[in-house]
Amino acid sequence: MKHTIKLSLVAASVLALAACNQKAEEKTAQVAEVKLETEVQQQAYGIGASVGNFLQKDMADKKELGIELDQALIMRGFKDALDGNAKLDEAKIREVLTALDSSVREKQAAKAQADAEKNKVEGAEYLAENAKKDGVNVTDSGLQYEVLSEGEGKKPVATDIVKVHYKGTLLDGSEFDSSYARNQPATFPLNQVIAGWTEGLQLMAVGSKYKFTIPSELGYGERNLGKIPANSTLVFEVELLEIQEEKEHGHDHAHDSE
């Protein structure tokens, strides 16, 4: 909390200074003529740029939540404080900024809940339509798969360790993970990944390539993993390269690997 408040105040100070400079033509000209030749100059500029970047993102994030702060008042507060005439004392400043932080957290939670519900509905609609397409198979669990190419090798069991290439996308087509992009196949115990993978890869023979459409309950459920929002239906293209070995004892549980 203290760190956030300090950053917010420093960011506001930088914004105020920039605005003051823009109002005075001579000062603006002086700033434009500054050369970043020495390390000390670059360090000073770097501090300002870093705080400016923080402020830009912070203000944009708040605006997205419906919180718009008056920049004129931010600048006025900065100037008043410099003059020793701040209209709010330090205790009141802490109080109002703490309240702002609480409001942001509440709005973030409400937005996350609304997004999760939206993803659930959109996922169900997509799965219902996708199931009607030629070549799409649906298992008892609700997992959907298409055979892109069929191999002739052995099929793995849940306790096997498999080596695969894959690409994972959301319903809007945005890619959240890809072993192809890393140019490095992934290797993992099949019973330590999401349920949709554990089930789906057991349908594949080595050398096969399948497309899986995985309902959120067979994926990451209500967890929000950043690139993978809560209740996301996932689409994977998976190529089973080999079965490396069999584990003697395996436990089927979800894991944060794709």
C-alpha cells in the first residue's frame, strides 16, 4: 500500500512538472535542448520516463474501471504541496488514497467476475456450435476433438510421460502458449496436466496431430491465469511426438502446464 501511494504521488509530481513546463515556452525550449550524453543525464531522464510509464498505465487501468481522476487537481495538489500550502494533511492524503485503492480493488473484482461469467456463456455457445461441425467428435466429458492427421504409433496411458508440440489459443484466436514458437517440444507426465489434455492425448497414437476444444471445467476452470482468463474455453493443436516412459505410480491431478 505504501509503495503504491508513493508511486502515485511521485507519478503525479512528474505529470505536474511536465504540465508546468509545457505552459512556459522558455522552459519547454530548454527541456527540448537537453542532451542525454552523460550517464547521470540518462539516469535522471530514465527515472522520469519510468515514472511516466507507470502513470500512463495506472491512469489507463483506472479509466477502464470507470475511475477518472482530474489531472488539473493532481497538478494543483503538487503545486500546493511544493509551496507548503497543501489543502489536505498527510493523514487525510493517506486516508483518501487508501479509499481509492480499495475502490480499485472492488471494481477489479467485479470486472473479473463479470468477465468470468461472460467467458462461461460464450464458451458454452461456441462448444454447442463447434460440436455440429463435420469431423468434430465429443467425448462423454464434453471434450471435443478433430483428427488433423492420424499416426500409427502406440497410444499413451495416463501414467506415461509424453513429448509433444502444441499451440494453445483462446476463442478469439489469441495465442497464449506455443512450443512451436519456442522451437522446443514439451515433455511432461500425462497425469499432471489439465484434465482435457490427460483425456485427449490418450486418444492419440504417436505421430498424430489433433485439435482439441476444451471446456473450461476440463481446463483451468475459474482460475485467472492472466493470458488465460477465468472460465476460458481453450483450443489446442497438439502433435504427439513420442512416449518416453511409463511411471509406476501416477496421480491424476490438474497442473498449470498446458
